[in-house]
Amino acid sequence: MLAGISPAVHTRKKTRFSLADEARALLLAADSVRYMDELLPVIFGGKVIGSVYGKDGNAWISPHDFSGFPGGYYDVKASFNAGRSFQAVYNINGSAGANANRWSDLWPCQLAQGAANAYSGTASTARQFTDVSSGAIPHGGNVTPAVKVLAGYHLLSTGSSTPGCAFMLYDRVLSYDENPITATLTTMTNTLTAQRWVGSGLPALRICMTAGKTVTGATVSDLSSLIYANDAIVGSRTMPTTRTIIIAGTSTPSATQPADLIAFDTSNGEYGPFLPLQATDIGVSSITSYQCTANNTGTITFVLMRPLCIMVAQPTGIASLIDGVTERFLMRRIYDGACLGFLVRPPNQAGDAGTYSGRLSMVWQ
Amino acid sequence: MNLHLRSKTKYGLHDDQRALEQAMRASKGIITPLPVVFGGKVIGSVGWNRFSKEIWAGPFNGYDDLINKATSSTPQVFDAWAYKTTGAFTVTANRWYDTWTVADDPDGGTFPGAAATAYVHSTSDPGFIGLGPAPSGGQTKHLTGADLIETSTGAFTYILYDRVLVYNACPITSGLKNMTNTVPATRYAGVGVQIMITEQAVLSGAPSLTALSYTNDASSTVSLKGTPYALTSNQSADSTHAAEIMNQTAPDLMPFLPIAGNEKGVQNILSYTVGSTLTGSICFVLARPIAMLVCPITGQSVQMNWVKGNPNLFQLASDACLALVVRTNTTAGSQVGFNLQVAWG
């Protein structure tokens, strides 16, 4: 459609010519295809800048979205060749062990993290994370207006039950640290808001509930209520509690001890990494409040994150090497300031205690 | 030649090949990738003295286009994380179970609507697996892959299905029972849609399904083949118990009732007949199977690429109500975390 040639679409120039030149080229092409009942690409300045279609004397124009990698695989290769890439090295020491069949957060164990930094936020207050947060995996800095994506990974584990061990790469956006386990309603302070993944057309975040600085006591206490704002930033959304969500951490996180994810009644099988959401919600933008069934000692952490990909470990000492462009279709967005971390879930034969290292391959254009 | 299973133009496969080779020769020395237009369509691209053939699937004009959409300013990809179990009970080995009602992540689904009356599940009902932001006008969503992380013991087979239409709370009353079909299915027009019978409220015995009449994809009224079917029942389906799929005369059958060899599927159910009167109720589900997922080894994680492999970029209806049935080779229930990856354009 002619109206589709909006300056808003043209935030980046696709050719060596100007935006007006591109628009003129598309219009000229549209004039040329009237009565041609075929979709045809428009090549200008050596690139496809859109497509045109003609029928019965009319013509339609569809400018391409040229953010990211408009040329697809060729552009990915060209970006690597041109040095627009980064190999993000990570080193994680989870040697104190993660529980079998359960998800744990490796955040406190990431190199340069320091256990003291992992959960140092003000109690029940939104805390933002970026790539300069202590412990975040470096990924090559800001590249805007280019778009950076995950193009592959390499994973090497020394864990005791490593084969099949699943790792989830995530972008840690917000956390609420040091939340008390109390039967009194706790209202969060949300002065700071999510800086990534929340907005129109974006999926928002999921909630992990993990151990806090202090291990939970023996008193049985469940998470009886959690109110949040959803992906559309609509508040008063309610977490379902059909299935009991038990708060039961087994250890205190440290520089070598991953933080347990504590959710769900394990008598009904183990559990997934995220708290369930109200029907029709696809994500969360902030937590409003929560309440437990009983007072208990210890603290819990709510982490709002966006999962990026799953990585599966090979036997101990054997690297897992995946091309995320052709072998698996990853290409997940790494925003400026993304705070990268990992969850881990050892298989059910045993827990996993080891060190995890490797690299994440980033490419941008 | 394997890439040429379908011709993209009105010319022959060899013509496509020749066009690509000719374009490659013509582009020597040009480092910018260029599309090759032949027969009015882009059949591939050339650059660096190589050529790349395009795949055509739904809205994606090739793998390059899929990459473009995944990396656009608002990424047109989503990872749908879910965790589903069969619940807290011992299952029968080698039988299929529907995890629809079990409260996990997402929360459990229910059996809404009047008894023996067609009910179209929408994406506002609880229980379905959500697939991310709604695409803008005219765009369609497609499966690109999956991760499966199985927790319990045994080997598991899963079928991801679209819960198209259901008849809930169907009584077990000897004789013919007519269904009420006020609302039609909103997707597939019966093509690929098959019938499952699941338990709802536990039955006081094991009745026999002696007849079932349905409307097939060609809008013909058809009688179910292979009757009678023994319907087994163990317990009610609820937030901690998956529903046993009842129409299995032997443990190793698939969860769907058979259709005739020349049919593509089922649009609705008109009536059913059982041989005895019992307490309890059953649910007829018109399901569109979408993908099979397999965890062959206890505790292992499995990753699937559905861009290149079956079910290649399957298009999901905008109102698809996705759910999961599972079959295990042991009496241990299933607890599986999975990530369905979708892209749209």
C-alpha cells in the first residue's frame, strides 16, 4: 500500500541512497508492475528494499522491515565477517550442587558476582539489572541502532550428572529481594520499572521465586496470593493457586551454591521454573503484592526474567556446541543492557555439582 | 536435488536450477547478496559466487525471511514456557492421558458448557498454552521448535493438539444420545480433526460405545467404524488428575477414534450410543493433533527444530487452544517442562 511508505518504517537506511530515493524507487517500481499479477522484489542500491504487486491497473507497495538482518543468513555471515560479533565468555561455579529435578538459579555463582551482591536490593523493592550489574555475563556492550541476537553457544560442564542437564539462558530484568515469608500482605515498591521486554508487541517477563539470603525455616507456608501487572501493564492480575505453591528452600545461596527455585507442591511431581499466570496473560511487567499462609523465617526472591534459550549439556568434559542460526533457530534478541544469567535443572538421577563454562555467540547488524 | 521437492515457479525443477546457476555466474564479483527472480517469484539468492535456494512456508519467503522477522525491531518470535503433569496418581502404563485439567503452568482447564452440547474453546478459557503477543493484522503464527525437559521416570510420547470443539458432561445412558450442535468449530473445517473420548466424572462401570455418528470434513453424516469400543474409567479428571483417554481397546492404540480411509477429519458429533446406564460422565474432544514430542530417556532434555523438521512451521490458528496428551511406558506419571517456539509474519 502506498500509505505504507511511512518514515517510521524507515528509521534505518537500507541502501547507500537516501530514504526519499528509496521511496521514489518503490513508487517507480509500483508504476512498472501495474497489470502484473505477481509479487516482485524491488532491488535498489544493491539490496531488496521492498516488494511490489500489481493487479488490474492498481499497485501495492510493501517496504521491508530492515531492522535486524534483512538479508537473512547472508547478512549474518557478513556481520561476522565484518567483526560485528562478540564471543561472550561465562564461568559459573555451582560446585555446592543443585537439586535433582528442580530448577536452580546460578545467579549467585556467576564469576565476579560475589554472594553479597546477588540479593543486595532493598526488601520488597523493584531492583533493575543491566549488563553492568555485578555478575552479569558481558555480551559486547550497546549496539543500538543495530540489532544484536544470539547466534549460538558452547557449553562445557564438569557436573556430576551432567548429561541431559538443562540450562536456561535468561535476561534478568527486575528482582524483588529479601521478601519476608509472612501471612500479612506485603506490598512491593515499584519506583523502578522493567527496562527491557515490556511494551507493545513484546512478551514481557516471567516470575521465578527463588531462595533469598536466608534459608527458609521449618514452618509450612505457601504462597497464597500474588498480584501483578501483566504484559499489557494491566494491574490486579492474580496468580492461580489451584495447585499449592509451597515455599521450601533447602539451602542458602552462596558463591558456589545455586539458589533453589521454590514453587509448587512436589507431591504432584516436580515443577517448572515459573509461577503460573492468570489465563490469557503471556507475561508480567511488575509484581504488586504477595501474601503467604503463615509466618516463617528466611526470605525469598522474586526474579522477573525473559527466558532466551535452553542449552543441554553433554557428558562431563565434552562440549556442547550449537549453531543458533541454522542448526537450531535461536536468533533471540539481546537488548542493550541485557543482564544475562542461567537457570540449571539437573536430570533426575541426581543433583549436579560442578562448574559450567563456555561462550555465547552474539552477532549484530 | 533433495531441495527441489516442490517447484517454486511455473517452470520445471531443472529450469529453477539453471536460473540459479546462471544468476550465480552473472553475479561474479558482486559481494552483495541478490535475489533471483524467475517465473515471477524469488527462487533463491546469489552472492559470493554461491547460490541459496529459498524455502516457502506460510508467510516466510525463505529462511532468510524468517531470520529477518525474528530479528526485526519488535521480534516476531516467542518462547511459550509451560509445565504440565499428569497429576498426583499412578497411571496405567502405555495408556494416553489428557493433561488439560491439571493445574500446573498454565492453570488447569475446565469442562464448561451444557451437557452433550458443542462448546468452542477460546483463548479466554483457562488451561490453554498461550503463544505470545497477537500478531498484527493478517499475520500468522508458526511453530519453529520445542524444548522438552522431562522429570519423571520412563519414556514418554506427547501429542500437542488443538482443542477445537468439546462435548462435556456426556451421560452414560443406555441407548441413543443426540448432541446439541448450536455452535460450529471455528477452525480447520474438520480437516485433520479427530475424536478423543476422555473421562470427566468417574464411571460406575465400563460401558461399551456401540455407535457414534459424526459429520465429516465433506459434510457427510458418517457412522464410526470399528464399534463397539470398551470405555475404561478409573477416576474423575480434575486439577490433580489427568483424564484417561477412554477409547483404547488395547494399551498400545493411539488416542483417536478411527475415521474412514477417504476422510480428512470430523466437523462435529451428531450422536452416540452406549450399551448400559451408569453414573459418571465422559467428554468428547474434537482434537487437531499438531506435533508429536518424544522423551526417550529418563530425565533427559530434548530439543527439536521444527523449521527444518516435521511439523515444518505448522501454522497455528489465532484462537488455537493448545493442550497436551501423554503416554508413558511406566506407571509413573509425567512431569514435563516444555518450551514451544513460535514465529510470525
